Amino acid sequence: MGKADVLDRVSADLARGHTTPAIQRLSSLVAAHPTDLDLRRRLSGAQRMVGNLMEAGRWGYLHTDADPAETAAFERAYPAPAHRLRELRWPPGGHAATDFARARLAALGADRATGPAIRLVPRWLRGRAFLIVLLVAAPFAVLGTITVVQWLVA
């Protein structure tokens, strides 16, 4: 199904007040066309209709006319620029159509060749990961050893 057909279905869904399928369809389109700022604006509008300020701010973040309250809600949810960039789902090396969007993306670190530095291990867990793995794996190692010894003795 083409982009125009999906947008027609979105319009029909919204006309009937069916926001959930419209949001799902728009989300799929944004995933397929991540640099299309118009699709992001439409998804932001659909999220606004259901009162989801954070998601409306997320998808409207690259527009000059984004609602400041929505943008603030998105920034509160993702205070680190690298996390914000990840949540925007902007493709590495993707070209933004407007100067404002390019500036916003550059401020978030999208212009780095290697992408944002996002830590996959939470701060409280760093340095403890080996200990946690050891504590979880040790009982299984002991149980396995006992089982092998029992097989050999029997």
C-alpha cells in the first residue's frame, strides 16, 4: 500500500474519531520515511488529539511551530540529548529539509559520524555486572556439578 493510500486511511480514521489506528498508521509511515517532516507533523497532531503531550512534542520537535509545552514534555521525558536523538528515530546521515530541523539535530549530536554515545548499562549497575552475573550463575554451576558427579557415581 502506498503512502498516499495510507494517508487517505489516516484521514478517514481521524474523521470518524478513530485516533488509535490513525496513530498506528502514521507511526508506520514515519518508520518507513523517517526524514519526512510532514509525516512527523501529522503524527504530532494525532498525538495532540489524544492529549499525549510528550509524544506530540517528540514528533513535533523538529518543527519551528512546535508547541513549547509539548517540546518541554518531551525534553523532560528524555533530558539527555543523546536519548532525545534516539527517541526521534532520525536515521544516521539523514538530511533534514529545514534549517531549524538541521540545527536541532546538530544540537543533539546527530552530526557525529559515530552517532550518539548512549550508555546501555545504567549507572548504578556499572562495575556490579560481573558480581550479579556471578551470583546468578553460581547456583546453576553448583547444581550442574552435583548432577555430573551423581551420574559418574551411579
